[in-house]
Amino acid sequence: MRKCLGAALVVGLVSVSAFAEDATDVFGFQKFFKTKEGSYSWDSRHWADGNARLFDDWAGDAQDPTQWTDDRSSDGGGFYVDGAGVMQMKANSPRFHINGQQSWAEHKQKFLNVEYTGFFKRDALGGENYGGMVVGVRSGALGHGSGGGDDCDAHTYYARFRNDGKWDFEKEWKHPGSYYRSGSGVGHQDPLWGGAVLPVDKWIGMKYVVYNKDASTVRLEVYIDSTTNATPPGKWELVGVAEDSGQDWSGASGGAATIDGCSYSDAKAAILQEGDAVVMRSDNDHPYYKFVSVREIDPTALFEKGEDGPSSSSSAQGGVSSSSGGEASTTAIRRTYRPSMENVPVRHFDLLGRPAEKDVPQRIYKK
């Protein structure tokens, strides 16, 4: 729980005050940025309420205290919650929206600067290559081919740990057009598992941070926990970063420069505006999720040394911080760097989630 005196604390919904904030989330996993004052957060604690259930056919989860859960799957398969904290995507085209603008929800939240944390497990080989652990932010709730929606309202940045073993960021302006980039640049997808596919039956963590760096530039950062099997506080390693200032990264199919039929036309423009929903999706597979949290953050407020415990020391090497002081004695971890856009190494992991020998990543978050 947060150390927020005078704030209303409700399972799954937290109103943030100006008082001290825990450096770990409700599941014990490390936060990188502080929560925006006055915002509302979403987490999946209600998946562990002891009530197994399936919700489908455009329904929400009646047990979600925020009432933000929104099934936007097209085939009615829905989502199964086991009551012990795990959700499985059952639809063939699952679209799990955390929609902070549900008309009937007591509290509303727009998502602009976001820190997403969650753990994913692939249930079997198969599914579309572009599926897997796919998380989108800044989306319009009805902008992805949903009934009564508007395809021009899609405007989403995705981070993807793909079934084919690659990773990328995907930018979408008008549904269903999109284009991608990775550490190798626009139009590239880098290997994440040393050339192998996304492993089966393994809990993989993603931390995805998106924020406006300034008035014209969006920054995306994605991290992986491939070694702890979803054990708090996690061991987060940088996968890649990207910055979009509207110069070279299109959000249209094939990297096209323009978009037709919308009030906007520049497909390369940065998606600077807030969205209604955070999206988790895949295609033709049935993965599991747990320990999910979504927070609106203050991108100017990092957790620093001395807040809720000591931190590991670090030294910058090539724009990426690496540990130099051994294992920290507590679960509080310090995020002290801004990776540069140059010399950010491509990460490779083997099927056990270990760094490939040829490219050992520098661990930047440690117990």
C-alpha cells in the first residue's frame, strides 16, 4: 500500500496524495517514477479475490472495483480469471482494455505519461508472429475497429515481446495501419531471445514507460524481467528506448507518410495527446497475465536514494547505467539514468531467459 496519509485507499483504485509514496507497487515490484498527484491507478489485485469467473461478449469484470475493465475482443471468447491472481486470454483476438473513461465508473482517468508493469506467460507455441506480450498506451477506447468506434481514434504506442522472438515498438495512428521500430531504428525488429521464439510456460515481466519528454517529443522505454519468475521486486533490464519527435517514424502501414480520412494527415507526427485506455492484446493464442499495474506518472519525479530504503550504486557506461556496488540489501532500487539514444545495445536472451554470452546486458535494477 502507499504511504499516503489522508488518501482514499481502495483495492484496485488509489487516489494519490502529496504524501510519501512507496517505491514498490501493490505487488512489491519496483516503481521507476512517482505517481502523478491526484491521479487514479489500476491494478489486478481483484483477480485474486477467490472468485473464478469468465467475462466476455463486450462485458466488463464485475469484480473490478474501478469498473475500467473493458472486453473489446471481436470473437466473444473473453477472459478467464482464476480467482488466485491470474487472467487468461480466451478469445482468438483478445483485446483487454483498461478504459479509464467508462461512463459508469465513479472515477475517471486519462493516460498520458504512463508506467505499466505486468507479467506474461505464453501457454503454447503458435499464434501470430506479431502476437505475444503486446501492450499499448495513449489509445482511444473505441479506436481499434470496435463497434461504434472511430478508427481515427486509435493513436497508440505499443511495446511488443513478440511470439517470433523479436521485440519492437509499434506506432498506430489510424486503425489498422501501423509501423514499427526497435533499437536498430525505424523499420527494424531486433531479436530478444538469441534468435529463438518467445518461450512457453515462463513468466516474463515487462515494464513499459511512455512520457512526453518535452512539448514535441515522446519517449518510450521498455524493460524485461526474464529471470525472477515474477518474484518481487523483479530484476529489470533495459531492452530498448525510442524517441519520437515526428521526424522519421510513421504510424501508418508500410511507413506511409500520410493518412486519409481523418482530421489529421501527418502519419509521422508524434502522438503527444493523452488516451482513454491502456491495451493488452494478442492474436490466435491464449496467454496468461498477472501482477499488472498501470499508473499515471510524474516524469520529472524519479525515485531517488534514501526514499524507502537504500539503493544500488551505479556508473554510466555508454549511456546505460550498470551496477558497480554488488547486491543491494533491500528491495528498494534506484533509477538514476537517462539512456542516451546512441550506443544502446540490442538485448539477446536464451530460452532460459539468461543473457546471451555474446551480448551480456548490464543489469540496472537489482535486489
